[in-house]
Amino acid sequence: MRVLSVGSEIYPLVKTGGLADVMGALPAALAVEGVAMRALVPGYPAVLAAMTGAEVALSVADLFGGPARILAADPGAEPGGLPLFALDAPHLFARPGNPYLAPNGMDWPDNAQRFAALCRAGVLVAQGAIGGFVPDVVHAHDWQAGLVPAYLHYDERAAPPCVMTVHNLAYQGQFPADLLGALGLPAAAYAIDGVEYYGSIGFLKAGLQFADAITTVSPHYAVEIATPGGGMGLDGLVRARAGVMHGILNGLDTSAWNPATDAALAVPFDARSVAARATNKAALQARMGLDQRPGALLFGVVSRLAGQKGIDLILEILPLLAALDAQLAVLGSGEAAIERDVRAAMGRWPGRVAGVIGFEERLSHLIQGGADAILVPSRFEPCGLTQLAAQRYGAIPVVSLVGGLVDTVIDANPVALGAAVATGVQFGPVTADGLAAGVRRTADLFANPPVWRRMQRNGMALDVSWAQPAKQYARLYRALALN
Ligand code: ADP
Ligand code: GLC
């Protein structure tokens, strides 16, 4: 069974969030299930730099305004590496930095063409243009790959079935209607049962419309996006397609995230040596300029700084953190206004609130291995990966009751505490008051070391790996390929 996975980011080569983690982890996870997956990603400079020894698998004279090639290689350290196709199209992707944004912070003006090109390339591979890899199923991720099912639908040639995964319904890829012809879509596609979406062209809408199966990255998010409150304008279509919708929880790459071998930690540890986290906590306090106080409850945050993530709620309750004598360490990057607010809070609470504005893989690991608790007050969260890493690293996740955060944390309610199965704290509503209540409850638990230690061990014992999700994807691919 061969599967082509199409998406715009892949860890460790290009990452702005969890999509990259999932794209990067799926091939190895599915190999265990007998599925040979290859990922097709844009040939950004960082991707091409890793494609040493690549072969040209396909050349296209003109792809949206310039020549393009699909390169094949297996970069990466593990045996077998990361089986990759890169779309080398310099006129679209030879741009360093953020994959979506120009240096002025705005979307690249030709993003429609850039990601339509990615989809076109995916369709070529799907239709068998690369003899050595003819997929049985195509798996498209998020809006950037949303036109894959649409192109396949409007094309006469035979093609394999297509799975569309929604990692985040908030990013929909909407572009002006007059691009229809330029994107190579027929006039008939501009219709409510086509790619039309509130007067424009919707890439994600198109994907949801035409995919043979739709998955989203947690069961609870699958329920939320079928409601007007959670559907972000697409809930009607999501409901119409309920028969092909599946919620499959994300896993965590447990070799990249392994506290027993993690070189980014001051000291590695496992469930038997959780006490060693104290050394990591001290290292984290030193690294981030927090007061060296072993007993202070240290909250960590590792996050894109976007409205979705509720960072503003954390900044609102800083007086409570001070009253509890707690500390806060934030690692994040994203929207300028939130970055500014985090910096301002650091200035106001020196030694108590620390922040690093930027994207630092290693520091994200030290926060997971050194902070006592990880705050995830998201307004919505399709799955979320940082609460999975927290549990694996013995940090207590404090999460809002939305999306995948509902599915992946066992709240320290009286029943769970009685049964000694709790792994974290869940709170609702997603307001500053709701978060404050969750934080107070966390402080109470922290003040009870035997209970806290038990929760840490419970979290560390969870299976947050890709083992189960990979089985679910493999089953879905096989069911589709049989039809
Ligand atoms: P999302 O995809 O919405 O950003 P996830 O929780 O699914 O949220 O995934 C976020 C991923 O990005 C995690 O692997 C997290 O550790 C990582 N991450 C987010 N912000 C940063 C940062 N500033 N530095 C390093 N890693 C980050
Ligand atoms: C998105 C979501 C996040 C999810 C990730 C990977 O970026 O915001 O919740 O974990 O994709 O699926």
C-alpha cells in the first residue's frame, strides 16, 4: 500500500506548528503498518538544502509561470530517512523564512498559485507520473493541499481516492474568484457544490467538498466543527459530509520527544527519576532569567502567538500568578501585538515572568522537561501537541476544555483523583476567570507532593505515540483503496 501525503510543512525541515510534526511523523509511523508513505512538500530553501543526492523524478516545463521539478530523496538520520518529494519551483518557493509570509509580514501575494502548484504536483504523482511511486491513496493536509481533491474531481484521468485532513479549520485559504481560470479550474467549478465559498475560491472548502474521506485531528474537534459555534463558516458542509468524517487523534514523535534521551535537557530522566526534573527546572530558570527558586510553581508555555492560543488570558491573570508566588516562562512567536504584550509583561514582572520571542526547538524541550505545569488556554484546539509532550515529560498540562485538549488530558476531578488516574487540569469556560480557577486548582495540587508526583507518573505512563493513530489511518487507507 502506497500513500502520497501532500502538505506545506514537514519537521524537521520547515515548521511553524503541529502540521509539520504530523507530516514528519506519519511516514515512519505508517511504515510499521505496512504503508509506504511519501510526503510531497514545497521546495523551500531549507527543504532543498536537505535533499542531498536527490533524483529528478519529474520535470514540468511550466507550472504556474515557471519550470518545476519534483525531486525525490530520503533525508534524515533514521534508517530509511524521511521519504520525500520536494516540488522544486524556484519562481514560487525560492524564498527564505516563513513559508507563507513575505518579509513585510503579509501573505505572499501569489499564495494561491504557490499552493495550487503544490496541489497540481500532487495530482501528477497521484495519476502515476512517477513510475516508481504510484500511490493507492492520496492524503492532503490543510488548505494548502485543499485543491488536490478538487483537481482530481475535475480531471478525467483515473486517480486514487483522496483523504483530506483538517488540522485547523481557522485557516481556509480564500482567494479572489477571478483567479478561477488562472488556477486551472473549469468555470463550472465556481458553484456552491464546487470550490466557491462566500463569493471567493476556498481551498479548504474545495478539499472538504471533494475528498473521499475527511479526517480531523481529534474526535472532539470533529464534533465541534459540525456546529455553528465551531465550524467557522464551514459547519454546514462538515455536517453534509458527516458520513465520511473521522476524528483521529494525533500522536507525538516519541523518539524526538523522549525525556530519557533528550539532549536538550540539562539532565535526562524517566518515570523512575522524575525528581531529576529539579535540575532541569533550575536550568530553565537560569536560561530564561527567572529567579532561582526551586519551590515556586513554574508554568511554561510553548506556543504560536495567535488569538487561538489564549495567551492574552494568561497575561490577564499575572496578578494571580504573583499572589500564588508562581513563575511563568513563555516561548512563542507570531502576531506582533501578542509578542509586544508578552515583552511588556516581562518588563513588569522581572524574575517572575520570562519570555523568549522566537522559534527554538531546544528550548521548547527544556520547558517541557523543567516547568512544573504547561498552560494551554486555547480558545479552540484541533488537537494540540504541547499537552502530549507535557505529559510525556512529567509536566502537568493545564488546558481549556476544547478540541483535542478534551480527548488527551485526564482532569484531576475527585473521581479521577480517587482512582489515581488524573494527568492534568482542564478548565472552562475559556475566559480569564476560567483559567484563574484552573490555575488555583493547579496550585492546590502542587501543594500536595504525593498527589502531584502521582499525576506526573500517570501522564508519563500514557501512550501518546503514533502507534494507535497510525493503525487508524492505515485502516482508513485500506478501506478507501478497496472501494
Ligand atoms: P499548532 O499547530 O496550532 O501551533 P500544536 O500544539 O499542534 O499547535 O503544535 C505546536 C508545535 O510547535 C509543537 O511541536 C510545539 O512544541 C511547537 N512550537 C510552537 N511554538 C514554538 C516555539 N516558539 N519554539 C519552538 N517550538 C514551538
Ligand atoms: C494545527 C492545530 C493543532 C494540531 C496541529 C497538528 O496547527 O492548531 O491543534 O495539533 O495542527 O494536527
